[in-house]
Amino acid sequence: MQASGEPIDIWKRLKRLSKDRDKICARIRRLNHSIMHRSTRLQELGDRHSKLTFAVDRLRDDLSKEQLELVIKLITAISKRIDRLTEDIGELSDPNIGLFAELQDVDDEIRALKAIIEVDRGGEKKAE
């Protein structure tokens, strides 16, 4: 029974929870896709950063002062983009954790309702 004294329609509740679960899963998929895209981009930028750093270290004496300054500016710009992507991934991870907790709550409630249905079915069979 609900707080108002009306009985709970278990099937309606179960249907609504199933829809809620689907919505939560879709949101998790979208967040994971965004995180994956940013992680891929982060890996690419990290590779570029490593190659440029290695090149500067190896070719420092062969580069002119202007060339060296340009490469260092490029490394600095890539570092800023890496920092921004890292922050973005961290910010996207927080809601993702919350969504998994919300999904767990919905799954627990679905399991509880299914258990009630099974108990009711078992009681109906014994009554026959």
C-alpha cells in the first residue's frame, strides 16, 4: 500500500521502473561515449607531445632559435589541451558514478517487485 492507503499496482510500477532503467542506461552510454572520445583524443595528443619532446631533446642543437621557440609553443599548446581534456574526463566521471548508483537502486527495486510477484504467484498456486 502507498502512503495514501491505495494499493500499489506492481505491474505499472515495474513497467515505469523498466523505462527509468532504460533511460539511465542510455545516459550512461552517452556519457561513456563522450569519455571514450575524449580519452582517444587525449591519447593522440599525448603521443604528439611525447614525439615533439623527444624531437626537441634529440635535435636541440640542430634547430634554430626560432624553430625551437615554435616547437616549444606547440608543446605548450598541446599541454594545455591535454590538461583541459583531463579535466573534462574527470568532470564526466562524476555524473557517471551517480548514474551507476541510480541504476543500482532501480535494479534493486525491480528485483524486489519481481520477488513480490513470485511470492504472489506461489500463493495463488497453493490456493488452487
